[in-house]
Amino acid sequence: MKAEIIAVGTELLLGQVVNTNATFLSEELAGLGIDVYYHSVVGDNAERLESLLELADQRSELIVLCGGLGPTEDDLTKQVTAAHVGQELVRDEVGYQNLLSFFEKRQRPMTENNLLQTLVFKEGISLQNSAGLAVGIFYTSIKGNHYLLLPGPPSELKPMFYHEVVPLLQKQFQKEEQLISRVLRFYGIGESQLVTDLADLIQGQTNPTIAPYAKPNEVTLRLTVKTTDETEAITQLDVLEAVIQERVGEFFYGYGEENSLANVVVDLLKEKQQTLTAAESLTAGAFQSALGDISGVSEVFLGGFVTYSAQTKANFLGIDRDFLEQVGTVSQACVEQMALHARKLAQTDYSVAFSGVAGPNELEGQPAGTVWIALASEQGVHSQKYHFSRDRSYIRHSAVMAGLDLLRRELLNK
Amino acid sequence: MKAEIIAVGTELLLGQVVNTNATFLSEELAGLGIDVYYHSVVGDNAERLESLLELADQRSELIVLCGGLGPTEDDLTKQVTAAHVGQELVRDEVGYQNLLSFFEKRQRPMTENNLLQTLVFKEGISLQNSAGLAVGIFYTSIKGNHYLLLPGPPSELKPMFYHEVVPLLQKQFQKEEQLISRVLRFYGIGESQLVTDLADLIQGQTNPTIAPYAKPNEVTLRLTVKTTDETEAITQLDVLEAVIQERVGEFFYGYGEENSLANVVVDLLKEKQQTLTAAESLTAGAFQSALGDISGVSEVFLGGFVTYSAQTKANFLGIDRDFLEQVGTVSQACVEQMALHARKLAQTDYSVAFSGVAGPNELEGQPAGTVWIALASEQGVHSQKYHFSRDRSYIRHSAVMAGLDLLRRELLNK
């Protein structure tokens, strides 16, 4: 199966937006055993899109288009592709009801152009959008070419791909052979180190394959077996994973594409029926917000403090002002007191505290990226000093991830 | 001048690397008044690259290739392009000396394959690489097509572009015309509504152009003028902006590609020398974390509370338990008390409080997306009820943005 990806949008050609959709789709299609041979980007221009479709027809069997399904005049992917394959555009009823209820809830008038988003090919398969209004389309032409039309915003494209497209592609292109994947997630090791540690495995890979992928502050490895025998494939994956775990298992934290460190931590807390609070300085709520994104977190997380200034560290947490003055806020002594006081006030099993320098300027004579993280429990308190780099936003994210990992390791050792 | 960008590398088609070079080059070329009409990505495959070059010859005047200039077997951009245009490859002397001194300094043996990196077109212009070893090439064919070959690593491509390519392109294609842009940011209006309100302006656009772009919970408009007279261009932008502001100015909150609602709020607080705290339930720190991302926020933001449970609303903020039991936590009464108590405890000018249902399940009989936001100041407290939709993460983000906008409007009215 030869595939290509066409992203439609003038903003991509102006360099205002990075084409991360092509990257995401390429990785996912590779995982499904579909080979991507070309990426293209074209502006919101009917003629140039049509010429790309003609070219794509000649060289690819699966043509994935993303972007241009929205309600504006720029959005013409659906219209151009419909004309290209000779399909009539008709209203998708599920998408239409979804659109009506969206505007009803917001108590805003629905403008006519929104209806465009609910149009689909008469003989295509509609792909519902759980995160937006534009309905996607899958269509197979008489010539046998497959067209997949997806929305441009990654927040809409990704869930549509996982929930609607993957089952469809698996069903449409089901061969005796199937692909079975396992995603391993790592924290605390860089992609280049991981790849170096596994160089011989990656180099010699044919089946299973090993695909590393770097994300902010973590790395995933996707192991994929092409097989006709599911039981045997799982054994193959188990054997390969065992070798990997032996080498870099110290950094492994969980399985699955949609997992996260915050998810693993919340699961562990639930399993052990333990509760958590936090006191955050430089992270300013980002640690607690990461927990707040996990559904059902209220079982284990009750609340916490954002103590950005020395004043709130004293007022909210009851830390002695003279003590703070003496030790400084970016210090082991301060961060441990923050964790202890927060735990006492919130009456939880665990408490995590953060204090450090987000940058860009230094603070109390310490460079941007210097961060102390403390963890308090009934056993007392311990803390660790970190040196993170890059910009303010990345330093804060690095601190949140380090705090989550500190807690995860503590919970696993109990 | 019609241009296109061809990135060469199988790693791009596997989704292991994002094509940020295309984004960078597009933005830079737009700034030089060169229009990019297509991006393509092709793997390390001579035949497919040759077919792309044939296509590019027909549709573009400037063909920018990036990647595939390195020393490995995969790297064949230079060889394929040389054959395509009928150029002989010869050694670049500056690049060769650079290569020798690189290996000498490192006291490592230079392997033969490295010489590939110093080969250039006999009748082309060599582009020196200040951050690596692969020499770049600029070449104009007899047919009049221009080819620009750049290295793949962004750390090499960017300095080569700035130091070698920009002066060259300016010299080769010097025009009087330049592009001048202005970005307007809007909150509280959807992309489709904005486009409807400005339909006649967008439809008739030639120069200036108007490009709308939807981001999570906001929309931007980029106005661009192609001009030979900067002063006149700014007047043109002023005139166009005035028309836009008259129609949708109520939703306008600021200028610039790298601006944000949080940024604007922090600037207003600084300007008015006012301080802020927050008490967050469903947003669980996300509002405070958005502020924490702004450098210098410590002047106006001292800290706040994450009160996720009824227990912490009572314990941290001192709200009466019986009262909470009676009114429920997702209520106007509760959220206003949260704002008032937080303001008193933090001794700030303003306080914003959030309480609602992040979902996916309902809470206290209210559906996911129901959110109350309160704002307390020395004038007292007021609050507003919202109905957000989509998933948990989007609902929380919507609440954060609504809270920022509530505060922004309050600060502007003072």
C-alpha cells in the first residue's frame, strides 16, 4: 500500500504553522504497515490542489488530505476532491446534529457557512469529529484509489485518526498479515542515548521493528510485529521487550500511545488509596494542572498551593519569614518546608513542592533552570536538585515531569 | 518569483522528524517577497527525487532542496540534482580545507566518504557551512530555473540561509517590493463568525490580504501588504484595521504572532500596578500556570489556591462547610465566596475563581462543560456562568481563557 499525505493550507506555505500532521500521520501509517512515499503542501487554491490530486492518483493508492474542511471560503479541500472523483456532497446527519447542539449550548447563532463542515461524499464513509465540527471522509474511487480527508487542527485530527480511521483502515486493508504494536514510554533518558543503547537491536531490525520517537521530556519506542499469528507475535514482542527492559528498563514508566507520567502517577495513587497535595513556586500550578487533566483524579488529589512569592510561602503555608529570608526561596531548606507545610495543611499522604528559577533571568544568584523538588510523606521529606535547560516554558515543563517521576518512584518502592 | 521547497529524507516520511525546515524557509522566503507554492517531502530515493525535480521544473522558478548533502550512502540530493541539470561535481576548496581542519582538530581520521560533502556544481555558487561540513549550492540552469541545495540539520541550514543565501537572493532577485504584516488577535468569536462578519473584505482581498487562522479558543487575522513604500503600507494597514475593528473590535485583544491573553493581562496588571490571586477548582492550577509562563509575572502575581475538593475549599479558603453543602460547589454562591476568600487571604487587588464540571461525567446534576467564574476586587464580586464543550482538556482550557478575558475587560474598564 503506497500512501501520500497532502496538507492544504496557505498558512503552511507562509511558514506560520509547522506541518506536524504529516509527521503524526506518517508515524501512525507506518505503524499500520502503510508506506508513505510523499508529503506535499499546497495553499488554499483549487487549481493547484487539483493538479496535486492528479499527480497523487498516478503514484499512490491511499491519498490522505488534511486541512481545508472548515467553514471559511479558504476551505476547499472537500469541494475540490469531490469534483475530482465525481462525488456529490450531501449532509451528514450525525455531524449536522452535532453542529446544532454545539451552537445551542453556546447560545450563539449558527451562521450558514458552518453547514459546509457537515457535507460529506454521497458514497463515502463519514468520520465523526469528537473535538470539532468538521466531519471527515473516507472514499474509495471506481479506479480503486482511497481518499482520506481529515481536519487540519491536530486537536481534531488526532482523535479522529485514532477513533475513526484506524479501525476503518484495519478493516479495509485487512490482510492475513496484521500488525501488532506495543508502545513503551521512557522518562529520564534522551532519544540519542536510548538509540545508542539499543543500536544493535535497531540496526538489525526487520520484524519486529523498533521506532523511537522523542517528545518533550520523554521518549517512546514503538515495537511492531507483522504477523499471521497473534499469539506468536505477542511472544515475539515479549522477548524483544525483555531485552530492551534489561538495558534501559530503569527509565521505563508505562505502556501505550495515550498514556502519560501524570496518568501513571494518578493510577498508582488510586491503587494504593493515597492522596496528594502540592506547593508550587516556579511551576505556578502546572504540576497540579497536569494531574487535573486526568479524569477521576478527584479521588486522590484534593487541592494545593501556588506560592510564587516569598510572601505567599509565608502566608499560605505558614513558613517562617525570617527562615525564608535566611535560606532563600531557591533552596533545599525552603522546598522541604514547602512540602511539609502543604502536606500538613492538606492532610494528605504525599506532598510535592517545587522551587526554582524559570528564567530567563537568574534569581538569588542561581542560573535559570536551577530547580529544587521535595517530596514529603509520613516517612518525612527528601528533595533533589535539578539543572534544566532551554526556555522558560520548557524548564517549567521539565520540573513538572521530574516531580511526577519522583513521586512515581516513591510510590513504586512502597 | 514562484518557489517550492523539497525536503529529502526517509526519516521525514516515517514521522521521526518534523519538517521544520520547510516552515523556516517559507517564512524567510515570504519575508524576501518570494512566494512559496508547494512543499514536498521525498525519501532517500534517486528515482522519486528525479520525478519531483521534473515536476518542479515545470511549476517553479526557484527550487529549494534541503537534506541529503551528508556523507552517507543515503545522501544523494547533490548527485541526483547534478545529473538532472547536467552539472559536473567538483571539489570546493574552502569546504575541503574546512573538512581537513575539522578532523585535524579532533585528531580523528577522516574517512573517504566525507569528501562527498565538499563536492559542488562546477558552474554553481558554493555556500559555506559555518556549523557543519556539507557545502551548499546555488545554481541557475540554462532554462533559467534556480536551484538551492541546503543541508538538512536546522542548526546548519539556518546560519547558511542567513549568512550565505539571503545576500545572494537579495542580489539575484532584488526587487523594490517587500511584505509588511500585522497580526490581530481575537477572543470570544469563532473563526466562522469572524469570517462571516468580514466576508466582503476577505472576498475582495488582493493587497492587503487578510488571512484568518483558528487556534484553540482564539482566532488571529494576519493583514499583509506587498509594497515598495513602507510608510504608505502602514497607512494601508491602518485603514484596513480600522474597518475590521469597527466590526469585530469588541473581540480584539492584542497584536502580534507571539502574544497571548495571559500576556495582555499581565501587561495590564503591571501597567496599573495591580496584583492578582486565584482559586481554582476544575482548572486545577491551569489559570495560574498560564500566568506563570509569562516572564516577569512575579511583579503582579504572588500565588493562589487549587481547591479541587469541597474539603480544600473549606480548609484552604475558610469557606463554611455547611454553606458549601447547601449551595453545592458548582454554583454562583460558591465561586463568589472562593474569589472573595482568596483575595482576602492573598491580600491582592484582584482575585479570579473557577468552579465547574470538567467531565467526562456530570457533577451535582450539572453537565460537563458547566463552569462558573467569579472576579473579586475592591468593588466587590461578580460572576458569570459558561457552557463549554468538547473534551476535559478543552473545557479546562476554555475556562482559563474565559477567566483571563473577564479580568482583561475589568482592567480595561478601570
